[in-house]
Amino acid sequence: MKMSSDQKLLAPWAEEIPQGWKVLRIDYMADVLFSHVDKHAFEEEISVRLCNYVDVYKNEKITHKIDFMEASADQHEINRFQIHRGDVLLTKDSEAPDDIAIAALVDEELPGVVCGYHLALIRSRMANLKGAFLAWVHKSKAFRAQYEAQALGVTRFGLSQYAFRSARIPLPPQYEQEQISTYLDKQCAVIDKTIEIKKEQLKILEELRKSIIYKAVTKGLDDNVELKNSGIEWIGKLPAGWKLDRIKDVAEIITGNTPPKDDPDNYEDGIVLWIKPNQLRGNIVNDSEEKLSEKGAGLARVIPKEAILVGCIGDVGNFAVAGCRLTTNQQINSLIFNKRVHKPLAKYLIEITRDEHKKNATLVVVPILNKGRQGQICLVLPPINEQIRIQKYLDKKIDAIELVRDNIQQQMDVLVSYRASLIHECVTGKRRITDQDLKERINV
């Protein structure tokens, strides 16, 4: 089937497929169905189990191990949308156009399980198109560019049936599809297991980080120091001579603001950073895509360098350190500490209060922590000379942990990138899979 110039642009890989392979529209070989079975259960309908959006998005294979939700459907819907082994289910909408057409293979017969709303079901009509291969093809980002280009929407993007039906897929001979699928199953399973091990290592490092900070900030560096009861459960005992102070007693709390959007003078020629909650990651903030003019910054209130920025609406307790003079929006409270707090230590003091910030938030539509409740949260304050000693100790320890964490994250990034390129090369024929490949031991 001849491709137009636009189609070639969306599927450039099609120009380089091996001899003996074809490039065909999906609907030339398979049916594309859009389910309308929703999550409701009605007495007059037949009880079914529903394979829904999340089941597909989070699993590469649909099996009995998934806890499908209970729903209902009429007999016509069951006949049409009952899933069968070899079917490929795909998400047909998303908040982002590049996160669409995520595929999962139905890997076994699942009586009573039907395809749910927000999903597309692709079922091969021909023996020479294997569902397992079709699912792997959809894991190639370069292949899914065809869908990304046709996704329509503003805050949420969706695909039409035509977008799925008209997508061009590479079609190797049947035996080669089976070889590719078997090889990718084995290879990606090893990669995925390695990634999971790396994720566990990161979790262990994070717990180690938290315990080191908590012990240093609440118990000090001397294991033989005399301890006294703090009277606060999450703190427990603290060294004699140390004090507890509420945030409001040692810091000025400033809530950010959004200057009027209808006055361009607040934003044009912006030079002062304007920070939003998604930038609070325990980091030092030195840059931002959005900036305010000096006039706008005055309305938002300028925050000095070294202030601690704390999210107080939505992701309550997330924090960052102001690396320069900046402003924030109204979802962030900035803490400007006085001389009773050694400013480089403040980030650690706030980090161990994250859970307290969350506990003190009230839930309306999203969690909200007002200045009054935030100000009542207690901090452990040793003498200034001890604060300096603890800060230097923690900087050294945490820097070492961050170095290990960055190394593990880089390894994970390499594995993820390798997995993506391996899939694309295999399903487009750049890498040919042989019987010997299937026999060899897989190493990552």
C-alpha cells in the first residue's frame, strides 16, 4: 500500500524496513473497536469484570493477576468487547499527546472480562499479524509519533478511530514476528528487573538520607549526650540544652502572590524569578521559565536568597531553597529565618517537618496549610555553634549520598534508553533476530 508524503514524514522508519517486510495500515489486517462500557453496574445488565484505562496504562500484559473492577454490560456489549488472548488494548486519550496509544497485550483468555471505556481494542483478522508483535510495535515512540500528530485537544488529548485504523505498521513474516516478540519478552524482562533493583536501591538511599538528617537534627552528633523528653511525639527525646521553637517565632512567613495578568507591565521584560510549586524538589532554585518585572515582583513580594520555599497548597510540605532574590505564587509560603537559625541548616530543619506540614493541612478540594497552622509547627534548635557543626556534617554526608543516587539514576536512564532503542530497532528490522539470539544468555 503506497504511502503519501505526509505519512512518510510521520513514519520515516518505513523507508528503511528490510526486504520481505511490508508496511500496511492497521485496518487492512485488524479490527479497531472503541468500547463504551463504563464503570457503572446496573441490575438489569450482566455482571462483568472491566479492564479499564489504568489496567492498560500500568501493565504491558493483561492477565488474571490484575484485580479487575466489577461492572455490568448488556449481552451485545459482552459479545463485542469481551477480550481474548492476542488482543491489543490501547489508551485513546491522555493529558499529553506524547503519552497516548499506550498498549497492553491480552496474554491469556479471561472469561467475563470486557474492554472498558477510554480504550481502543485492536483484534487481528489475519494469521500473519500477531498481537504480541503489534503490542511491541506500539512501544516504539517513533512509531507512536503517528498518533501524537493526530491527537486533538487542549487540556486533554484524544484519538479518533481513524487515527488507529490508518496508522502504518511494519509487518515482517509471521515467524520473524514471533522471534522478535520472544526476544523482546526475554530481553526487556531482564532490563525491567534490573531497573526495579535500581529503584529499590534508590528507596534504601532515601531512607538512609532521612534517618541521617533526622538523627543529626533531633539528637545531635554526640551519642553520649544527656537527653530529655521533648513532649512532642515525632521528635521524641532531644539533647538537654536544646530548645523547641515554633516556626512563627524564628521566621517571617510570607505568602506569594500572582500579579494581575491584565497588566502587561507586571510581566513584560521580567527579570525576577517567579516560582511555582512544581519547582520545589528539595533543590536550590536559581532559575525559572517565568519571571516578573520589578513592578510585578513588588506585588508578589520579593523573597531574599536563602529563604526556604514551602508548598502550602496541593503538594504541601515540598520545599526548596531560594538560590537568589525571587518571588513565588500564592501556593508557596516563604520562610525568612532570623538570627536564631543558622540559615544553611534551615533546609534540614524543614525537611524533617514535611510530614507535620501535611498533617496540619486541611482538605477542601486540595490540601491547604495556612500561615497560622504552619507557624505552630515546632523546630528543634540547638545552640548556633552546634547548628553550624550539624550543618557541615550533614552537607558532607548528604553530598556523598547524592553522588551515589545520581550514579544509580544515570544507570537507570541508560537502561530505559537502551530498552526503547532496542524495541524500535527490533520492530522496524534494523536489528534482525535470529535463532542464535534466542539461545544466547541475556545480560544487561
